[in-house]
Amino acid sequence: MAESNTSSVISYETVSTDYFSKRQLKQGAAGWVLLASLGVSYVISGDFSGWNFGLAQAGFGGMLIATVVMAVMYCCLVFSLAELSAAIPTAGGGYGFARRAMGPWGGFITGSAILLEYSIAPAAIAVFIGHYMNALLGINGPWVYLAFYSVFIGIHLVGVGEALKLMFVITALALLAILVFVLGMLPHFQWANLLDIPINPDALGASAWLPNGWIGIWGALPFAMWLFLAVEGVPLAAEEAQQPTKDMPKGIIWAMMVLLILAGLVLFLAPGGAGAALMQTHGAPLVGALEAVYGKGSSAAIFVNIVGLAGLIASFFSIIFAYSRQVFALSRAGYLPRFLSLTNQRKAPAVALIVPGVLGFGLSLTGEGDLLITMAVFGATISYAMMMLSHILLRKNAPELNRPYYTPGGVYTSTVALLLAIIALISTFVVNLAAAAWSALFFVVLLAYFTLYSRHHLVAQAPEEELAAITQAEAELT
């Protein structure tokens, strides 16, 4: 039976009594420490590979400026999401926030953007894992990507508690690798090494700090984002947190603080020790930097290569968790095909783990890590803008919403993040027009599905939809 809302544009269907019994996540699996670890693990691969492509775009000076700008954006984003995740603790994350603030259309646009980001980011990480495997064992290519996708999707199928605990251990190993890298590179740091990229005399404002001029900063933004991208995924674990209203803000803010420190360390020490020119296109920059100062086959380089794989694996592993929860939430509510939200006996969203994994594996076969980063950033920036708009609208239109945590600076903080997200979105077209175009096509296909089919078959009893319906009814009564 279909039921239409007041606009007659969105329709709901009644589902069977056992619908949600087949779509349950494991409750209380994560406290704030695990959530903070999850936030770090989402991102930490960005410290091992990918960020350095920003040096090719802008040189060290331009990449430093881009990183500071994106750090400001992410800090504002995280403080705003800390409020939203405590007030609306559902597995939908950004989709749930936007659904509450802007209705089904806003929710689906935001959820689709997050899904685009999280489906493609593991493909980019798989390519970088291949580079580290090549440096370590001389093997790379499709079989490496397939092996990692198969093993880590398989672990997630066992269950969330086991997966998050293993992720915590892997993240700790990754942090150990960065510590060894830092201790190894500190004695070799020289300011001159940061500025060894040749100056482009035709670029406006070109200098030793900005070898490609001011436009280079614009092109470096997506790669600066790679040092923080996906930390916003912590709220996707809301339904599996022990005390989401307390744990969510604490977990995501602590994760961001750790990521700021890590970003500063690798940004200065890798090019500062080995030279920015060597680092700008290196597939495994931390290993390459250690090899440059200690020699190929050195114990420090081998250790960071072996243990550093944990950093890439941590992000690969945890973003698989993130995309599965986003697919699960959108499917459970009927925005995506409903079979995608079916969970197994261990209460893991099996289909939502496998289907995006197959898509990601296919994308990893391109072997173009920088292109895949740009595609992921395209989706991320749209979702950031939508989530920050949701924060602003909910502050204005839902002052009665229970907010266990309040964003410092309120809507001014979320407005800064919103404006910087729009700037970062535009930068993807500067870096790689083809990547931005393919991302836009993916986005258009999902929106077409929603427009033509799923908006007429939503599930009213889904948590995000039920919350919106209750809120609307209360508003009508008052």
C-alpha cells in the first residue's frame, strides 16, 4: 500500500513485519576509543600515499597552503558533525542529517555523494597498496587488488565487533610505522629540500615556494584533502556505538586532532628529507624518502614498507565498513534496491559489502590513483556542502532538537566549511576534468534511479524516515 506525503512527490510503502529483522546491525559494538580509531583508520592511508601528488601541482609552498585551508575546512566540518551525530544517531550518517533538514531529496543527494566517495576511495587505496607491494615484493596489479578486496570484505562479513577490533590493531601498527618514519627522517630534514622543484616561468606568481604559481594551490586542494578525507565517516557507526550521544562527538574530534598532527609530520619530513622533486610522483613516498637518505634495502625503509602497509590496509578496511553502512541505510529506507540492506547471521550487511566492492575492484584496474582520488573528492565535497547546509537549516528550523553537543561557533563554523567545500569541489575540475565528469555521470545515474523509481517506494518505518515523520507531525500539531 502506498502512502504519499503532502507534496505528492514522495511515496511510501508498507513493509512486512520481518523486514527489519533481516536488516539489523550489532548494537553496542564500539565505544569512543574504537570510534576515534575508526576515524583515524579511515584517513591514515592518505599519509602513506596520494597526498604527495599535490607537490606536483603546487610545490611545497602551495601544498602547505592547500593543506592549511583544507585542515580549517575539516575542523569546522568535524565540529559541526559532532553536533549532528549526537542529535541524530543513525547509520545513515550524512544522509540522515540531510533527510531531517531537507527532506528525501536532500537526503538522497547527500547519501549518493557519500556513496560515490566511499565506493571509489578504496579503489585508490588498492592502487597504492599495489605500489607498496611492488616496492616490497615486486608484485602489483589486478591479483593484488583482488586479494585485498576479498580478504577484507570477508573479515567484515564475520561481524562488526571483530572487524573494528582488528581495525584498531592495524591502525596502531600504522601509527608505529609513521613514528619510525619520523624518527628516521628528522636528522635529515633540510629547508632547501622543500624547494627543489623547478620553477615554471610562465606561471603567474611562480616562485621557489610556488613553482607553478597561484593556480597550483587550487590544483593541490584535492590532494590536501586526501590527508583528512573520510574522517566524516565516523557517524556511520552510530547504530553500533555504545552511547552514541556521548561517544560520537568525542570519537570524531579526537580522530581529527590525531590526523592534524600526522599530516604536518609527513608533509614536512618526506620532502624535507628526500626532496620535494623526488616525492611529487612517488607511489610509496614514505618508503621512497627513507630509501633516499638511507639507501635502497635499508632496515628503516623495509620496516616502514612492511608495517606501512598497515596504514593503507587500515583505511581500505575501514572505508569498506563505511560504504557498507551507507548502502545499508539508503537501501533499508528504499532509496536504493532493498536487497542491498540484507544482513547475515552475524548482523553484517553482506550484500552492501560485496556489491560496492565489486565496483571498486573494477575501478582499481585503471591503476590511476590520482584520478581515483579526484573522483572520490568530487563526491566528498558535495556531501560536505550538503551536511553543512543541514547543520545551518536545523539550527534555524529545529531549535527544539535535542543536542547533547553544540558546535563551537554554531552556524558560522558550518558556513566556513560549506564555502570551502564548494571551493574544493571546483578544484576537481582544475585537476582532472575527465575524473570530475565521470564522477558527475555516476551521480546523475543514481539521481535518475531515485527520480524515476525509488522515490515512489520508500520505507516509512526506516529510522531516518520515521524520525522525519514524527518531527513533521509534531510541527503540524504545534
